[in-house]
Amino acid sequence: MAGTPVHVMAARPGHADPAITLRVYAHVIREQAATTAEVFAQAVASR
């Protein structure tokens, strides 16, 4: 979520496949998606 590519982050815990990292941390990605949706909605509403 900090802008680091998933494949780079996957290497830190030793995940051979970035898909493993995405599955393990899916809850974080969903939380970020909700926040992004709120920001987008506010931006559209302010136009």
C-alpha cells in the first residue's frame, strides 16, 4: 500500500509467488479499497 510493487514485497517473507502475498494480506487490500472508494466519492461529489 506504500507504493512498493507486490513482487518486491513478496520476496521479503520468502513468498515464491506474489499471489501468496496477495492472499495473505487481502484484508489490508480490501480496507484500502474501501478508503479509496470514499475518497473517490468525495472527489466526485465536490465537482
